[in-house]
Amino acid sequence: MATIEDVARVAGVSTATVSYVINDTRRVSDPLRLRVLRAMEETNYHPNNVARSLRVGQTKTIGLIIPDSANAFFAEVGRGLQDRSHSRGFSVILCNTDGDPSRESAYIDLLINKQVDGLVFVASGDNAASTRVASTHGVPIVVVDRHLAGIEVDEVVADNLKGAIMATEYLLKLGHTRIGCITGLSDVSPSADRAKGYRQTMKAAGLELDETLIIKGDFQCRSGGFAMQTLLALPSPPTAVVACNDLMAIGAISTACAAGLRVPQDVSIIGFDDIGLAAVTNPPLTTVAQPKYAMGTVAADLLVERIRNPQAPYRRWLLPTELVIRQSCATPIRP
């Protein structure tokens, strides 16, 4: 491997000058800088970033911990984070926990040992996540999509409560009164907020809550299908269903169609997230859009600012949600 001395010899400059160019620590004239860069290319020299990190106390890396890399929602958040981090000079290390708390803890330890400059964290959902985040020993951290009680960190979340209210109100305006709800994991804040929005809106409409219409899922497509089976088996099935994410809504549509029902003529189904698949399902899915990409970019900005100013006040960004009307909901043809 070429060394800094090799570059200096080929460029005809001192090793100090090469160091100034590599680290941008002192002004070097443009002709001299060009000579050094050409010498680096000629000798195939690559700076030792590990050694540089030890000198400056930064690795220019960010750790991203998510519970499900196959979920398009988290993929879009990650893309926003990576794009903005790259533009600000940081690389991103992705860790997928599959919702396993033990893997989550192991990845936190791994990334800290790798000396990342900060962490962006989507908790797996169990209540001990706050304790794990608190054990990061002062490493800057931004929590995305989930609220963790009992710790002070920067947060980026969408307005899940308002989104669920919009979804339920839309179905009520179409004329539905018997509306089911497929919730997500009970110990994560987005699911709790969406279920709360559904309950709150039904109550505000003067409708008595029927607990048999509320079925717990796990944000996966299969659980949406199983929940829909349960709802359709009721003596009085719902005419519409609010699914607390798009994957469960897609599973619900599949089950309804397999049962010989038409969507939306026989049952209306609305989702949450607006992942890419939502626009190409059959029928295209009415859903509540989250600003997924923006959640990633805001998280990157917050983390970089936290890295630069660890003593700044903590901030919570609440990003808006939006109802996207497609073809999976209609006026009921039966009461």
C-alpha cells in the first residue's frame, strides 16, 4: 500500500503538505493541491480513515437500527437518512433487529464499539427499549417513529393520532357506522396513537365502541389477513376496516377477496403509511400518508446538530400526515 511519504515523493512536496491537503487543515495553493491529488491518484493512495478518526475524534459514521428492513416504510425512512447523511459527509451503517430486543441490544453495543458518531433508532417495541437507549453512554441519538418514555432524546415522529382520526372520519362520512380496526403492536406509540384516534373518533360520532371489532395485529401482512378472518366471522361483520398500516391493509384485502367479497363494494379498507405498494394494489389502497423520506432527512439533520452541539436543548419534531384517497373505500351497500 502506498504511504503518505510515497505521495510526497511523487508530488515533490513535504509530507506535511500532503497532510494539509488530505485533512484540509491548512490552506494550500491550488497548483500545489492539484499536484498532491494527482500524486495520490498515481500512487493509488487511500487515506487511513481509522487513524484520522482517532486523531479528530470522529468516524463520520451513523448507526441506523430498525426493526424490519423488509418493511417499505422503514426502507423509505432509511433512504432519506442515508441521502441527507451523505450530503453532510456521513456514512450510515444499517442494522436490522427483526423486532428482537436481544439483537437490538447487541447492535447498540456493536455500533458503540465501532465508535459511530451517533445513532438513529427505531425501537423494536418492547418497554425496555428506553433502558437500552439510556445505556449508550452519551452517544448522540435520535429516536424515529416511536416515543420512548423516561429518557431525553431528540425525536422525529408523524402525527399518528391525527392520521387515524382522518381515516375514521372519512369512513364515517361515506356512511359507515360499523367500522373495524386492526391495530399494531400494543407497546409501540404509533400503534397506540392510531388506535386512540380510531376510538376517539367513533366516540365523538356518538357510536358505541364494540370491542369485538378491534383486532390486534403485528404490522405484518399475514396478521392483517388473520384479523380480517376474525372480523368477517362475526355475526355482524364490519362494513369498513381501518388497518393501522398498509401491510395489514393489504393482507385484509386479500382475505376479503378470498372470502368472495368485493373491495370496496362489500367492505371498505383503509391503510396507514402510503408505502409504494399501496398505489398498485387491487384496488389501489386509500391510506394515510406518512412523510417517510422527510422523517429520515430530519433525523439526519437533528443527529448532526446533536453531534456538533451535545448540550443543545432536546427537540421533538411532529410531522404531518395526509389522507390519500384511492379506490378501496366506498359508500356501504348495506347498513
